[in-house]
Amino acid sequence: MNIQAPAPDFALKNEEAPFDISELFFSRTDERGVIEAGNAVFQRVSGYEWSALIGAPHKVVRHSDMPKGLFHILWARLKAGLPTGAYIKNRAADGRYYWVYAIVTPIEGGYVSVRLKPTSPVLQTVFEEYAEAVRAETEEGLSAEQSAARMCERVGGLGFATYDAFSSYAIANEILARDRALGREEDQRIKSLKFLLPALKEIESEQKKLFHAFEAIRGIPSNMRIVASRLEPAGGPISAISQNYRLMSNEVTEQLSAFSSDDGSRNLSDTILERVYRAMFIVAAARVQREVGENAHKAIQTGDQRDGFQYESEVLETILEDYMRQSTETLASVYQDIARLMQSSKDLKQLVTGLDSIRVLCRVEAGRLGSNSVALTPVIDQLDRFHVDIDRTLERIVEHAAEVKRLVEKAMPRSVSRTMYAVHGNMTRRGQRANGLT
Ligand SMILES: Cc1cc2nc3c(=O)[nH]c(=O)nc-3n(C[C@H](O)[C@H](O)[C@H](O)COP(=O)(O)O)c2cc1C
């Protein structure tokens, strides 16, 4: 069916089509984005009769302030089977506008979009970003694809590695803002995931410090050997110590690679960050999906629905189950990553303790050489500082990782967190005992 949208009343274009923050709405489309169903809120807010909506392409509510780049991102992701969150400004039949945050989920034979009213401060950033994208499209003539690439690039400037990360952060903030506005307790699971981000960023920066610190002491053993050659016969104690220090610091450097992800190419905390954002999106999507599903269920009970609504309710239920399953899986993998990171930090700490004992030996040997060892002093002083820094850095990593672990547990459904603790909690303690850390 090809229904022409009624000519909008331009006098109303700066007015907002109202809907309550407590309201959620959804629509279901086929694979081309042609509307097949929706709930009463969608119909009311859009201002179209059902007869004009069903069979119409979803662009019937398209607003000219929306950059085509955003729809390019949306469709590219949907076609790849990825659920996608996006802020969308829409136009109602009478020309008024309304903003939504939409979570669009691919389903068998099409898509379902569930929308809420955005109220968080992230929306202000989106106003500016979309206005800039529309400007680039009109003034610079960017194609939808070019504009999408530019939009994703600009997301980097906002402090997010990907569009995914940005849209996850946005939906988490929208749900928390909505909870507050409705006088509800803020969603604890989403809140925990949000609080986890600063701790992860700290881990990442401490890890970088660790890499740099080891880079900086690379030259020390050979400096030591050069000094030793002037102080003692070949193969003397200082040169043996420096040889040991070199071997052991190589071992530590190898251990440092445990901070990389499975394929060794990326920083483990980057991988964890990506998974946390994914978990954030899925937990948030499940939360919205559950509420819209409950509303649909109530509408069936009160008879406030169109024919075939039972089917829509079942579709919503299936999506919810899928998000719930995915959220458990994703959080479990974040938990495993964190357990791995903690274990690596502890192993590293133990190796550094070994390295430190060589430093102490070096001090003792220098003392034995008395005033002859003056040339060694700056080298040993550098090692002293290095060890103090490394100890602090490793301690901070372990502390932040413990905080992340605690928050991941809080973000998990209770039954799952108990199971994970039983498996990983014990495993970690066993590992610690084996390493003599407890
Ligand atoms: C499930 C689903 C929901 C959508 N919701 C909207 C929407 O609310 N507003 C909108 O303008 N486009 C929406 N779209 C995207 C439209 O299909 C279309 O790509 C967009 O309006 C841009 O149209 P154009 O590229 O023909 O200009 C949705 C698509 C799908 C699959």
C-alpha cells in the first residue's frame, strides 16, 4: 500500500506532539521497513489513522531535521542483524515533531522498534550532532554513506570508540533519567554498569603506565653491566645480577602480554569496555522490552487493542527472552575477563616481587664495593623508583578490577551472580593458594 502523508501544517512545525514520559510505544515492520503493526500510543502520537499507518513505509513519520547518515547507520546495522539504538526526531501527521529513543530489533521477517521519550542531557549533544550532520549533507553534499562515516567519526570526539558505545551509553542514561522523572528507583543493574565505566578507564590508564614503566627500564641491565665491567672482573657478581635482572624482566614483559585480549592484539581492558557497553545496551533493551510487553499484556486484558494484538504480545515476549539470554551471556563473559585481569595482575605482582629481590641484591653488592660503587648509585636509584611505581600501579589495577567485579555482580540477575561466584570465586581462591598469595 502506498499512502501519501497528509500535507503537514507548517504552522505547527515548532510544536511538540505530546506524549507522557511513562508511555512506551512500538511498531513492527517487514524487512523493507513497511509498518505492519504497532500499539495505540504510536498511532495516537503519530496522529495518523491506522488505515494510513498499516502498509505505509516507516518514513511516513520522517522529519526533515533528521540526517540521512543516521538512517544509513540504522539500516546497515539492521541488515547485519544487529539491534540498534538511535535518537530519532519524527514528524506527526499535523506537522508537529516528537523525539524518541528507539531500540530497533531484527526479528524473523522484519523489525520491531520500541520507543521511549528521551529526557537525559545526552539529547542536547544529539541535537548538535544531527544539526551538524544535516549541515554537512546539505552544504558539503555528503552522501548518506559519507555522512554516516562522518557521524561515527565524530562519536570518537565525544569520547566513544564506536557508535555502539555511544548508543549504549545514551540508552542507559535515558532509562535512568526516566526512572528519576517517574519517581521510580533507578535501575540498579544499569546504574552498576554505568558506574563501572570510570573504574575500567582507570584500569586502562594504569595498564598504559605499566607498559611505559617497563619500556623505560629496558636499558638498565646493560647500563649495569657497563658499570660492572669497570668495577669488577668479567663475570663478577654485579654483572651476574644484571644478567638475572634482564632475564627476569623479560619474563615480566611476557606476563604483561596477558593484559592483551585473547588474540593478543588488543588491550584486555578495551575488550572489557566493549563488552560492558554491549551488556549495557542489552540490559537496557531488555528493561524497555519487558515494560512494553507488560503494557501490551494489559491492553489485551482491558480489550484496548486491535485485532491480532496477541501476536504482537508474543513477538515482544520472544524479543525479551532473547535479550535476557544475551545479557546473561555478555555479563558472564565480562566477569570472566575481569577474573582473568585480576589473576594476571596478581601473577605479575609476584614476578615483580622476584625482580625486586634482585634489586635488593644489587644494593647489597654495591654496599660491599663501598665508595667504588658510586657509579652504580644512579642506576640502583632508578630501579628503586621503578619498583615503588610498579607496586603502586599494580595495586591500583587490582583495586579497580575488584570494584569492576563487584559492579558486574550487581549488574547480573541474582541467580546468575550466585552461580558465577561459586565457579569463579572458588577458582580464583584456588589459584591464589597455588600461587601462595593467600
Ligand atoms: C522498525 C523500524 C522503525 C523505524 N522507525 C523510524 C522512525 O520512527 N522515524 C523515521 O524517520 N524512520 C524510521 N525508520 C527508518 C525508515 O525506514 C527510513 O529509513 C527513514 O525514515 C529514512 O527514509 P528515507 O531514507 O527514505 O529518507 C524505521 C525503520 C525500521 C525498520
